[in-house]
Amino acid sequence: MSIPHAYAAILIIKCMPTATFSFRDEDDQSLDDVARLDTMVTVVDAMNLLADYDSRDFLKDRGGTAGEGDGRTLVDLLVEQIEFADVVVINKAGEVSGETLAEVRRVVRGLNADARIVEAGFGRVPLDQVLNTRLFSEETSQEHPLWHKELFGCPSSEHLAQLAA
């Protein structure tokens, strides 16, 4: 596995267990050999988060799924991404009222009390807020319910029951 040096600094990874980062292939190679997972970042749209969070749409209705049999709703995806993030960027923060922005912050904070929240406009974020933060912890992520869900394929209802227990 060879990643050119110029591209090794930033990798974009789907919200999923990082076991795939340390997984070794048949040639005993791993992404972990050439890169370090530093920060899980998700971006939410301040103008649409509240409406999307109240939506009953399925991902397939919006043209996006993780493949055959992905029966998640848009809300499932939003919650997963916010819950698992080390940093949540609230984009278009200047495009909404103070009241709406406060409510967006409350939703994000309610889903992930530990995340660093960064407000942005036009996706402009100070790089030191999202790069080389060393916020990601594999040990902590392995304790997260989403890790278990991805690794063991728990259906959403089982996942929710586990969280409620």
C-alpha cells in the first residue's frame, strides 16, 4: 500500500469503526502503517439541521445509502455522525438567527457533550481546530455504541434497546 506523501496528511473516512484503519491485508499492510487517525470531524448545516433532525425521510429517499439493505433514516445518519465526532463544525452559522443557532448548538451538544463545536461560514474553519488535534482515541471509540453496531451489525432497534438498558 503506497500513499504519496502529498496525500498522506488528510484522509476522509466514512463514519465507521476504525478497526479498518488497523486491519492488515493479506500482504500484512495497513493504513495504520502510513497514517494516524487524528480527528473525526462532521459538518452540520445550521440552515437545515433542525428540519432534517425532525425529518422522517429515509436515506434512500434522499438518494444516499451505504448500500443494499441500508434502511436508515436521515435522522439515524445525523445522529450517528454527530455522536461519533470529535469535532462538529456548524456551517452557515452566520446565515441563521441567534435563536436558531442556539437551538442547533443544543441539538449538537445533546448528542455529543464531549465534541468540540466550531462555528463556520462557507466551510472556513481554522485548521488547528480540525487538523493535528490528537482528539481521536481508538480506545474511546471502541467503547462507543456505534463501534459495536458497525462491527456486529446490530439493527437500529437492538442498538436503541442497548442504549436504553
